[in-house]
Amino acid sequence: MKSFTNSVFFALFSALAIVSCSKDKPLTSETAEVSTTKHGAIYELDTLNSRIEWKGYKVVKSEQSSHFGTIKFESGDLTVKDGVLESGKFVADMNSLTSVDLKNDPEQLAKLNGHLKSGDFFEADKFPTASYEITKVSHNENGDYNTLLDGNLTIKGITKPVQFNANVSVKDGEASIATEPKDIKREDFGVRFQLPLANGLIKDEVNLQILIKAMEKK
């Protein structure tokens, strides 16, 4: 009986150890090979008219407990060759992250923004920027989006390849990109905070849309 009890205890301890090791496994970066070039006309990002739009949700709670907002870009550029998008990289200012749905409630807005920028989420003091670098541009013949963008998304110093459908336009010295809203797994980038179950679990997926306007550099 004692031997059986010891065996059960050992099996339980081993299972917990495996789960613990898996959970605490350090995150590693993965990058897609860059096949784009910088040969062409340079278009500078219009930071006032470019942004990332985000949405986050709780699993258990109602839609009233979800939040949405924006992140501004601090810099970026595109390369356009023969009137077609060739490459690009955009750097986002994580300290500009804000919730739009709470804009009329300054106290709750400050509370949420501070929490999202803290060590529980994006650690904006340690990782003040995030970025997306286009690694491949493909024409899309079907659907509502004319372009398929492959790229490397970096958040909290962790890089992962992410693909977006996008509508891309280049005309009269102005270029624009509007990606299809896409769910990104925040835990892939080390954002693992969870509320107690009673307050509603936070979904792993964060919905992102990149909206870019850029002007040809003279």
C-alpha cells in the first residue's frame, strides 16, 4: 500500500513538474526570411494619420467588459518600385497605447492604460517600441484584399512571423495600407497576465489592424 501511494505521489509530482516546465519555458523569437529590397522610391510614414487599432476581450464576461483602442507610430517608411509596394517597416510607440472606449471616463482610462503599460502586460518602460517589418509582398487575386503581406512582428523584444491580408494603394506620391483585422496570440509575445476567474478570463487573442499612410520623400 505504501509503495502504491508513493507511486501515485511520484506520478502526480512528475505531471506537475512537466506542466510547470512547459509553462515556464522561455519564449524564443522566430523570424521570416526577408525577400524584399530597398530599391525604389522611399515613402515616409505620416505618423499623424497612421495607427494600430486593437481590441481585447474577456472570455467569461459580456461585451461591455471588452476594450478597444489605438497605438501610434513613432516612425516608419515604405519602398515603392514601379508604383508597387516593395518593402516597409513601422515602429510603434507603446507608451501611446490608449483605450478609446473609456475616453469619456478619465479615471478608468488612466487605470486601464497604466495597467496595460505595466509589467502585467506590455512593459512599456522596458520595451517602449514594437515593430512590423514586411518581408514579402504578394499580389492577391481573390477576396476583398488586393495584397498579402508577410512580415516579422516584434513585441516585448520577441519576434514572430505574422501574415496580413491588406488593401494597398499607391497613387500621386501617397501610399496607404489597411490590413484586415487579425487575431494575435499575446502569450506568444510574453503577455501572460490573467485575472482571477471571478473577474473574467482574458482571451489570449488580441485583434490588431494596421492603418498606414505614407508620403513620397522628395
